[in-house]
Amino acid sequence: MQYQYPLQMSFKILAFGPQVFIRNASEQEIFYVHQKAFKLKEDVAVYSDSSKSTQVYRIQADRILDISAEYSFSDAAGSPIGKIKREGMKSLWKASYIVMDSSGQMTHHVKEDNPWIKVIDSVVSSIPLVGIASAFLFHPSYTIYQAGSETPVMRVKKEAALFEGKFLIEALAEIADPVAENRILLGVMMMALLERARG
């Protein structure tokens, strides 16, 4: 692992266009995204921190607003490093995503642990005043598994927060390849943006 875990992923809820921060255990920024609002086809620049001085990755959708869209990752030089894809209709109830390498080979599988938690969180958070409680009571979580096995490598869990969305990213197994580790984190970031938009 190249980062100090656990990582914190946070969303600025009141910002114009979602802002996403990923910080390490020492609270240093390692990734930052400021997603442009009202874009029909995703094209997301990923920076090393919120100064936006160094772009490290780019995430691009292969189509406009489609449940089965693929989101490709490329590095600063434009070289592809992988992609993530929601598993279409299968993901409508229980979120399920496939992480692939640059050749399109599946490397990891992201699965929502309990879809009922997200449903309750979404419903309760839409109720005035009562919705405040959802920020502290209901915490959806997602587990990332090694492809072709039930070996978990990371877990992403929503945390209690009132004025921003917060997630804890835990390492459950060693990932020796830094490219694979970054591919998973980019996938987690894109998944969180998509699931947040979905409710």
C-alpha cells in the first residue's frame, strides 16, 4: 500500500458542483475533484490536492447519462490505467460495480453490503428536521473484492456528518501494485459520485 489508511473521502454538499476530497490518515490530501455541474457526459479531472496545481488523473464516460456507462481512467500523460462500470439492471437495487484494467480485464468487484440501509438513509434524509438524524444513524457501506474470489481488499463506509458527506476507506488486504490501488480509489470516487446522484 502506498497510502496511510484509513482514508477519508468527503463531499462538500453545498458547493456549486460536487467537490470530493480524499485524505490519508495524517489528513493530507491525496486526491481532489471539483465536478462541473450540468454536464451530460462525465469528464472529471482528478488533482493531487485542492490547489488544482497538478492534475494526476482523468475520468471520462463513454456515453451520455446511461446506467451501463463505462468510466475510463487515464494518468496525467493520457495513458489508460483502467475503468469502472456499473452492472446495469443488476445494480438498480443493490449497487454492484466492476473495476477493470486498461485491457478491460476485471480486477475487482464492488458490492453494496446492505441496500436497505441506503434506502432508509435516502428516505429519512428527505424529511425536514427528521432528515438530520439520518446523518448519524444510517451508514451504507461497500466492499471491494478481488476478482474471481470473495477476498475483500477494501471497505467504504459512510460516516456520521451533518454538513458534508463523509466516507471511511479501510484497507482489508495488501495491494502491492500502486496502479491497481489508484485504480480502485478512482473507481470508489466515481462510484460514490454516481450513488450520491442516485440517492
